[in-house]
Amino acid sequence: MDGEIRQEKPAAPRQRDRSRSELLKLRDELSPESKKRKIMDGRIELFDAQHDNTGSWKGDYFGRDMVEDLSTRGFELAGESKALVSSPEDLKTHYLLVNMGELDRVNAQGDHSSGDKALEAAAARIRKTLSTVLQPSQFDVYRTSGNDFSVRLKNTDRATAEKITHALCDSKDALAAIGPDAPIEASLASRSDMVGIINALSPEEREALFSTEKPEGPAIGVVKELLQQQNDRQKVESRMRRMQEMIDKEPAKAEEFYTKYQKVLAELFREPDEKEALDFETFKQRFVSADRDARHRLAEKEARRQYSSRRDTQRGIDRKLGEYAAKQKLGIPGFPDVFIEGEASDVERAENGFEPPKPTRGFSAIAEKRAKAEELKAAGADPDDIELAVIDAEIEAAERNPATGLAERGRMFKQLENGLESGKPVGVVYIDLAFLKYFDKEGNDKTGNIAIKKAAELLDGIAAEASKEGILVEAYRVGGDEFAFGITGGGDDAAERIKEMILARQHEAAAIPLQGDAALGKFYKQKLSFNFGSLGPLDLEGMRKLVADNSLPMNSEPGSKEERNELAEYALRFADKQLEIQKGYNRIAFLVEEKRTGEKSGDMSRYEQLLKYSQKAIFGSEGEVLIKALSTESEIPGEQVLKFVIDQIKKKGAAKENYEDSIDKVIDTRVRELYFDQQINGLKHKLSILEGELSQTKVENTQLKQKVAELELEVQNVSSLKERILAS
């Protein structure tokens, strides 16, 4: 998604052709006291901030580098036809989109650490493939989204670029060490392809394109569209190949795989007049009877559908360029030439309490540091001082998510590690934003962007309010639909207070409205809702005790930076695992209420739409059966739902290879205890607040006393529930 509130990254000092080890070597040759050493330390820190955990450039640099490529290239029109003049560099500059498929399935084999390892393996494979035929100066690798990488090739002929693309698509074996292989698909677009598509426009359309202030914008759009169209088709073909492998070799898993990807696979094989979803046996019969060419045509059909969805949000010349790209790659014969003049509003007007998202404090932090660097330049300060200030500002920008202004994962680890080093307790609240795929797919990418930014605004506001003397709270965007709070200082009530604030704010917030037209049909406004798990705050000894009591391995020396990093990683894993319990419970309870509402009104379309985006959270068909049964009851039986969720998590764990002897098994078991302990701590936190209010009230308050009695009873009930469920 491309954000509206976005931090532009200017041309910062980037050591494009130097590895981190080379920077360290240069640093170590300098005097420890010199400013040059501090500058080199800053460059190393900036290098780390600009790269993610896979060792790839963060995705936003891909767009910036494409702008650099095309701005340098220029857009010269020549001849009577006013065609774009081709250059030799166009034939030697290429872009790749590389997708590591089935990240959700890899995560399901363990947790997010499994997915991280798979992505690291994929990135290593990409770099290895490139390095076999190219010099380091000829390529850059970027992590452009969850499981998508992009590559920029320079000074490389087309034949070599095609060879690299084919080699990447054959790289499944590289991931075998981390479980079932996650297929890699790669798409290629050359700058010469972009020139050809631009020249396919009419002379009037080309003039309109190049009369814009930044003509490189639409040019970048057409390259990305070319790559995305190919990748959409290849991902569907990859899933069909995977389905065939399962039918041939693992028939028991084929139906489970179909359920997971039913939205795409069923639609491909459903007849036009069929309204009901295809059952697996019907799908299987049609699937196995389709030959290779038929499957290829169906994959192309799905890529066309996805393109058509994107097209709905395009305007003017961008849409025209996308159409020409679709003609070239997907064989689409064309669309009616109906264009909407001007740009559609990105954000609906305020209605029903909804207001467009406001920038978070992170944008101000970047602006302040950049302003300081400019002040030093204007004052003619020492060049080394200016460079240190510039690097400091760029580190600030690189460590923040450019769409939201929230700091990213690397900054969170710094906070936790620094807190442990200083002797303060640290904690994590790990957060999942519900229904982001719903906002993206049923709405469109702009609706998803607004949801992300409103979530960031809400969480940033909580961090500001929760920080007080002795307690530091920061909100982070971990990636995709995942956020987190890092907490330094305070006791158990620090995390509980934050969770209470999340619940209160999401209740108060207005629903997210559709931005523009719905991508797939009718879109229902939906409020932001968060699932969360937490750990701590615990000090260094408390974290060590948690790890030791559960016999979890530590591979670092006590007191070292590496130890603090490992402990911070465990804190995240515990909080993330706890989130899984709450997510399942919340989603089932939510859908039960939605189903009841739909049945009362006689319109089940909203429920069915939301159910479609809840399969993973409710554990598939078994969760649907439970929801159907509970929707007829007057109240939701909390114990039954919670037991179902925990049993399903156990079942999922038992299905993993070597699970019984794994770290995951240990953490899963302990997390279930912590989940109940924290529910009890939350109730006790509310009790202490009410008891404080009672003690300050001179007049007897019957309602407060009644509430205290109810909470005390609830503490007893949760304690009993914990014993029953953990014993089962």
C-alpha cells in the first residue's frame, strides 16, 4: 500500500556498494576519539536502520531508487510522433518482483520466527543467485512488503536478467532446511518495456504525461504494474501446482489446502451460474480434469480480475498506462475509454464521527532533526558536525515507518535492550489489527491505508498518554497488520493500563469508511479492533528467571548485549503467542454476534463477508460449526469458546514436525498459564482502582461496592477456569 501521510526520504548518505563488514573495517582504522570515527559509527547505524532483518534494503528505498533512475534518465520526446527516445541504459536496467509464497503456512509450522527464518533464507537465496553472475555494484535487493522482495539490476543485459529470473523460480530447495518448501516466483520488467508502453500511448496522452510535475511517477507505476500482473498469475499457478502435488502425494492435506485458498481456487472453477461455494470434491473433479493450458488460462483470468480491481482506483493517465501493460502481459483486449477527470478524494469527509488520520509524533521527530542539520549548514558549522547531524536525522527517518511515522521493529529491540541494561523492568504488548485484509480486499488499498493510519494515530496517542514519570511507552509498527508497545519501567499495572486504553479507544473510534469504490462489491464500514498479548514488565533477573524456569535455551554470555537481545526476542514471542489465544476468542465471539444480527435482519451478507476474512483466526470449518451452534444460544459460553481455542492451538502445535521437543511447545504451555494469570491481574487492577475510589468516598456507595463484589467473584471464576482448562 502507498500511504497518503508519507515521509519522503531524501538522498541520504548511503554506502550503496559497501557491505556492513567493509564499513566496520573502515571504522576500526580510525581513532576512537575522532569525529571521523563517530561519523563512521553513525554510518554503520544508518546502514542497519536502512536494512531489515533479512539483510535487504527496506522497501521504501526501492521507490526512491526508481525515482533516482528515472529522474536521471529524463523524458525526451522526439520526432513528429513525439515518441519517448530510447537509451542504451534502458536495455540494461531491469526490475524484478520476487515473491516467497505461503508465508502464512510457514508461520503456521511454528510462529512468526519461522516466517522470519524463511524470509531470511529467501533473501539469502536471492543474493546468492545474483552474486553468481553479477558484481555487488550491479544489483540492490529490497524487502518491499510482507513476503515480496524487489531487485534492481544495473548494467545488465536482458538475457542475463532473464537467466536470473528463471534461476530464482527454481530455488525451492533453498528453503528445505526450514520445513516444507515455500515456492519462490519472480517477475521481470525492463526499463525498455516501460518505454514501449509509454510510446504505445497517443501523442496527446504522452504530452499529458510529460506535462505533469513529476512524470517519473506514472512511469514507475507502469513498471510496478507490469511486475504485479506477472506475479499475480504466477502465484495462482504456483498454488495450483502445490494443489496437484498434494492430490498426488498428500491427499489428506489437499482439502485443508483448498480451504485455506478457497477464495481464489474455488472462484476459478466455479460455473457462472453457480452461487454457492464449491465443495472440495466438486472442485477436485474439475481441477484434475483441467490440463496445463486450461490452468494457465485460469491463472491469467485471476490476474486480470486482480488488475481490474486495481484499475478501479487508478485515474487518468495512470489507468491508461495500466491498460497497455495489461494488454502486453495478460492479453486483455482493452477497456472502455472512460476516465474520471481530476483526482478522487483520498479520504471521505468526516461523517459519523470519522475524521481523516492525523500525523503521528514520529513525523515531527524527523522534521526537528532535519531542521537542526539545516541550521548547522546555514551557520557554517564544522562539516563533521553537519554530517553527524544529517546522519542522525536520516537514522531517525530510516527507523520509522514512512506511512505512519511509528518506529519499527529495530527501534523496539533497542528500547527493550537498553531498559534491561539500565536495570529497569521492560514489557511488550504485541498487537494485531483485525480485518486489515478485509479493508484492503473488500474495500481497496486506500481504505486499508486509512485503517493502518487511524490505528497508528490511536496507538501513538495511547503511548503519549501512558508515558509518565518513570514509565516510557512507545508504539511501533512491526509490519503489515502487526503493532506493538514497548514499555520501560512500571509493574504489571503498566501493561494492564495500556490494554484497558486500547479497549476504550477502539470502542470510541468511528468506523473506517470506504475510500472511493469497493473493489469486489459492497463494503461494510468496520470499526478498528485489536487483539493483543503481553509480557512483563520484568527486569533482567525476572526475564532470566522466566527463561530458566521454562528450560528455554540461551546462546549468549550473561551480561552481554547478545543476552539482552535474546531476552527481548523471548518477550516478543511470549506476547505474540498469547495474542493467538485472544484473537481466536475475540473473533469467534464477534462473529456469533454478527450472525445473530444478520439472522434478525434477514441479511447475512455482512456476516458472510467478515467470515471470509476470519478463517485463520477461527481455525477454519471447525470454528464455523461452533459459531453456528453458539448463535442460537442466549449468551456466549466463554469457557466453551476459550477451551475450543486452546484445544485448536494444541492441535495445530501437535501437527508440527518435532513439536514435542521444540521451544514452541514449551512457550505454548507456559503462555496458557500466563494468559490466565494476566486475566486475573487485569481484574485485580480494576479492583484496586475501585477500592481506591471507595476509600475516597465519604458517602457509602452501593454501586461501587456491588462492582467490587462482582470483580472479586470474577477473579475466583477465572482462577477456577484456569485450573479446569489447563488440567484438561
